[in-house]
Amino acid sequence: MSTVNADGLVPIAAKITSVFYRRPSPTEPPYVEVGDEVDEGSIVCILEVMKCLNTVSAGVNGHIVKILAENGQTVEKGEVVMLIEPSK
């Protein structure tokens, strides 16, 4: 199971410094929006490192509470990009 923070939320953090993308391509809708229900296998974003696109899964069943990074923004290793409230 994913780690839960003090607020009871599961943070999704960048594993390496990368570029955060909310959608699979500029013409596609975002993978998720605040309030969306996800399961542990749901893709929630892409992190790009040197032209390699790495999809990121939710890792937990729940719903998206907050999206902290902007589309196209560089994020640092360990930076939280999204918060998920796990299902009870």
C-alpha cells in the first residue's frame, strides 16, 4: 500500500527530476481532474525525463484531492505533484 501522510492523503511524488504532464498529448483531455475516482492502476500523469515518457499510476483506490504541479512544469525529485484520498 502507498504511504499515507498526516492528513490521511496519499502523495504522488516525482521519483526523479522531470517534466510533469497531465495529459497524454496536447490535444487529449487530462488523465484526471480533482474529484475523479481512481483505482491503484489508473494512470494519473506522465513524467518525462530526457524524452522518455514514464506513466505514473495512482497506486491506491480513492479520489484526486489536489493537483499541485502545472502541466509542463519541471518538478524535482521527491516533489509531490498530486494528492489522493484513499477509499475507506
